[in-house]
Amino acid sequence: MNELSKYSVDLQQQMIDRLRRDFPEILNINGEIDFEILRTLLNSRAVLQDDDMRFGFNWPQKMEAMKLAQSVTTATIRPNKAKSVNWDETGNIYVEGDNLETLKVLQRSYAGKIKLIYLDPPYNTGHDFVYQDDFEDSVDNYLKQTGQIDEEGRPYKTNTEEGGRFHTNWLNMMYPRLRLARNFLTDDGVLFISIGERELNNLTFMLNEIFGENNFVSQISLITGANQSGDGVNIQKNLEYILVYAKDANELHLNKIDPVDETLRNLNDAPTPLSTRLDMGYSIYYNPGTEEIIPVMDYDKSLVGTNDEELVYTDDSGLISRGFVPIRPGKRNGELHRWRWGFDTFKERLDEVVITNTKNGYKASFKQTGFSSPKNYWNYTVGTKQVKELFGGKQYFDYPKNTKLLEYIIKLATNQDSLVMDFFSGSGTTADALMRVNESDLGQRRFIMVQLPEKTPDGSKALEDGYATIPQIAQKRIRLAADQLSYGDRGFKVFELDSTNIQSWEAKEAGPEQGFLSFSANNIVEGRTDDDVLFEVMVKKGLDLALPVRKVDVDGGVIFDVAMGALFVISGNGVNRFVSETIVKKRDDYSARGLLVTSNVVFVDEAFISTEDKLNAIARLKDAGFDDDEIESI
């Protein structure tokens, strides 16, 4: 029993504990808060030079990478229904775009909602493409590097050791993405990230800083079966690694899915002597003729400290006269030992007990059943063969992850209705595996995949077959995998990262307050559609992109009804004041059916035929009970 504290609540300590939980990277090597780093995280305008960094894990431009993770974006994602599968029904999301900007765009909608993040980033072998972040203007930099603004070559640069910034480039790429990744996890969420030996230590230091060393779960050795030969090979590299970090290790509960070894286990295989658990030294009386088993408390607990078995135990003469033989825990390291089970548990699990006759006498064992926690070494080859079979024998990826590996991780780390994210999604293995796990246990898991639209190499088989980018191959792979299945959500919505649809929200003008829908003007970017605006509003409002949307045609425009009245978005070019009547009627209908908790309305200003019509529509909504903060315009 703990002593009741005489002090009142320590509010200062509560704040410190909250900072340590939410910003683990502010802790220095001694576990103390570094307020200079905290100041930088909370103020994007703070000036903290790399030379000011304290002892710890540092590299050139680290502070820029930290500030990049904190910076806001005006980017958006635009729907591409032509690339999608089963758009109206699916809850799966596939985004083509730079993962850093995409994570920022999705932050409001999915922060704290992802149960599992799996990542297979570039291993930085000297042949990998590493995205070159621009610390000034991320979305413009993305558009340039992916060839959407100019035609200056391919979107990436190979990160060679001759470049002089080999590790720095990789660390600058990884830090802000992993910093944002932590925000997406549920409190009981977990990150699994694959890595090779070259950046293993750097990645471990980085994740210890971002997640907190206390949330490290495991370093798993992955035996890949790779075989290297040649005069230049001193030691073969047959291992890759998977680092596992929890959002909060105290909340993490991985599923036990490995069946236990069904071999017999000694019942006296207890970790401590009888003196620590005095009720667990009973005798097991066994009749070899009838195979009857009877447990008996036939010992003096007060004498256990003597460690003299003859003195402590008294044979049950009645049972012995009937042919029973006493079996006892014996001694270990000179002390009387005990059984693994208590007396009542033994009686309840009597059917599991097996008595065997050995050269040292009879021995009590039990049959192991159930499931055990995973080991920290796994054996999975690469998934090249699996992907080739999907594509009819054609090989488009050299070393895709094994689908069975991802199925195992998903079973281990998720529930049947979990959200899973992979923002280095590559060949699409995570999406493939998730659909297969859903079919195996009738689950409703959903995925969010993000992949940079990396161009396939000149002269490659993929390019010859018409696949210009990695997402094109991955999306085809997901379709082919879905065709092999018969259960669950086998579709996906495709979105593409782009600059904002709203002219007045351009990055040059936006500050930290960006995202609040309080602008007015005819400011929709030319060429953007009503659907583009709808989904930008949804992510700015923090809504799940999988929510159902009904399109209601009205005079001069359209109403998008999101999630049965949770959000109404009005767009078009000739809408009149009576659009408000349609909204009020729908809201009241949903409310009467008990389907509505809250409702918001967003107008596109230029949708109205006149300013007077817009003002009259707003007035009607207020009369019907909408609050000022529930009516917004762009």
C-alpha cells in the first residue's frame, strides 16, 4: 500500500511530464529538458544554429530538419477517380506525392488514428534515390523535382558517398518524416521500420530522440537468405533489421500469434525456490497402474527453510498403500524447489498433466498450448517471386518486401478495424498484405499508402510495358492482388499532391494560421474542379477522406453532403439564396433521425450569383440555428 501524499497536485511536474511525453526529442543525454530545443520546436522563427546544439545525436542542418517538421503547408491533395478502384465504397487511400508534404496535409484528418505504421525507406547504400528537401518551400520544391513545373531531369538524385553529404542527406530526409509519423499513431500504436546495417545506428539514435528511448520495443534481425559471393566479400550480409518503437510503451499490447511449441515442459520449471511461494510445493501422487493423479498438500511450510525434503514432507501412507508414487519438485541449487502452478491451478488443468517414467524416477510435465510473443529474429526472403507471379512472370522490382512478412506484422500489431499507414509504400506490399489479412480473419482494416511518383528508369522493362512511374506499377499490383481475393474492401481512392486550390492560400502569403476557412474573393485556381475544392476543405477540417459524400445538384451549382450532414460544401457558379433551404431541410432530417452530432457549412464565394444571395443564404442558416463559427467561406 502506498503512503498518501501530504502534498497537493504538483502542476509543474504534470506539465513537465506532458512535455516529456509529447516532445521526447527535447530531452538531453541526462534526461533533462533542453529549453533551447523546445523553443525552436514551438517557434518556427526561433534562431538556433547547429553550433548551439548540445551533446547528443547531431548532424549538419539538423535544426533545419527539425524546423521543417514543424512548418505548415498550404499544399493539398486532389482526387483522381480515373486511377481509383471502387471510389464510392472504399475506405483505402493511396496518395501520389512527397511523403513529407502529404503527412502535413493529412495531419488533421488522421493524427492519433493510425494503429500501425510500417516503413521500408531507402537504406542509403550509395545507390538509393534520396529526396532532396528544400528548407524554404516544400511544395514548390516537390513540384519541381517531380517534373510538374519544369523539365529539368528526373525527380531525385542518387545519394552517393562521393557527394560529401552522404549521411547528412539521408538524416535530413528521414528526421522530419519520422517526427510527423509519431503524431499519427494512436496511444497504443506502433512503428515498424526496416533498415540495413549502414544506417541502423543512426536510425536508432534518431528514433530514440523522436519517440523516447523508453518507447523502444525491439530490434528484430531479419534473415533474408541473400547470398553474396566473390573475391571482395569478406563477410556475407544476410541480415536486415526492423526497429520497433511504440507511441507509448505502457499502452502497447502486441498480439500473440505464434503457436507455442507443443513439446512437453517440466512442471517444476519455476523461476524461484519454494521459499518464495510456500503454497506451491505440494506432492503429485501418481498410480502407474491406473494412471490416476492426485495432488496432496503433505508438507510442513514452517520447515521449508531447512531445505531437508525428508523433514519437510510426510508421505500419504493411504495413497502409497494403494500403489501411488509421490512426485515432488525436488531441489535446485541446494534449495527446495516448487511447481509452476498453484494447487488450485493444478487441479483445474489436470488434463494437461503428463507423467513420464525416466531413469531418475517419475517426472511431471504439461502440454504447452496457446500462443507466445514473437522472437526477435525472423526468416523471410525478399518478395521478388511473389510480385513476379502477380505480373505474369515479369519483374519490375528488384527487392520488394515479402508479402508474408507484412501479413505477420499486420496480424501482430493491429486489430480487425485498424488503420495502417506506409508512406514509403514502393511496390505496394503493405496494401497487398493488409487485404489478405482482412480476408483471413474477416477484418475491416484500412490502409493509407503514400508514394513519391518516382519515374521508372530509362530502358527498364517497366517503362517498356507502359509504367512511367512507381505508383502506376504499385496500383496495378494492388488491383491484381485484389483479384485473387473474395472478401473485404479491395478498392482504393487515389489522390495526388498539389498546390492549394485557393489562390489566397498560396505559401508566400500563408502563415501559421493557414487552414482556417475565413477568406473571401474569387480565388479558386483556374482549372480546379468542385471535387478538388471539396477534398481540400475536408482535410482542412480534419475529416476522414473515406467518409461518404453525396452530391446534391441545385440551381447554379452543387452541394456536397459529407457524412450525412457533418459538413456541407457549396460550389458552382450561379447558386442563389435558396440553397440554404436545401441545407436546413437535410440537417433537420438527419437530426430527427438521430444521425447528426454537429453540422458545418462551407461556401465557395464565387459560387453565388450575387453577394446579396450569399448574405441572404447565410442569414437563413443563422435563423435555422447555425452558429457563426459553423458557417465559413473561401
